[in-house]
Amino acid sequence: MELNPGGSKLLFRDKRKQLYMYNLKEQKKQSLLNYCKFVSWVPNSDVVVAQNRANLCVWYSIDEPDKVTMYQIKGDVESIQR
């Protein structure tokens, strides 16, 4: 579980590795990604980086969760840096 820097959105994965975002202000849960291996907020921002299988997924504006940019990668993401 990770809270964004503004404290208004929570990222979490269930036991089936489904990634969700919970908007605390609106009290709404939204599914973002299946088979999520890694997820993290980019430090000091509302940008989200996650990995599923062979894709690196980036939400540059988490307020628009349908707009995700995907990059094919090999290997596993372990951490991110700003």
C-alpha cells in the first residue's frame, strides 16, 4: 500500500496481484492493472509506475487513470528514481 504525496489517493494490490487506486476524497475504488508485480509513486509527484508481466506502465496524470503509457521491458523493476 502506498499513499500519494498529497494524501488523497491510495495504491494497493490484492492477493491476485490486481492493482487498484482508491480515491479517499471521492471514496471510489478503480482497477488499474492486472498481474501487477511492482508499483510505486514517483517521489514527490502524482506519477505512478507499475509493472505487469513484460510491460512498464506509467500514469503521468493519475487523475486520468485510463491514460496509461506502456513500454515493453525485459526483467523486473525493483525501484525507481526521480
